[in-house]
Amino acid sequence: MPSVHHLPHARTTLLAPLSSAVRAVESALLSRSAQNARTAVIADRARARERAEAEAVLSALPARTS
């Protein structure tokens, strides 16, 4: 029968790979989240630029006379 002293070591040995895998998944999720945030900022800037260009075109048109 194993002594109580061996159980913490065995538990640590068994959990170490799992802990490493969890850290890898967390890292990947944070990286994905950062990438999504960058993509959102780029998309927001593109929409703002397109809106500004459209407003410039509309303001350059002659005023409508009814």
C-alpha cells in the first residue's frame, strides 16, 4: 500500500501535463481574443473612413432645388 507521502507527488505528476495543457489553451484563447480585437478596430476604422468618404461625396453634390 502506498504511503500518504507519495500521493501528493503522484497527484502533482499527474496534474502537471493537464496544467500545461490548460495554460496552452488559455494562451491560445487570449491570442485569439487579441486578434479579434485588432480585427474589430481595423473594421471600425474602415467603416469610419468609408462613412467620411461618402459624406464628402454627398457634400460635394450640388444642393437640390425643389
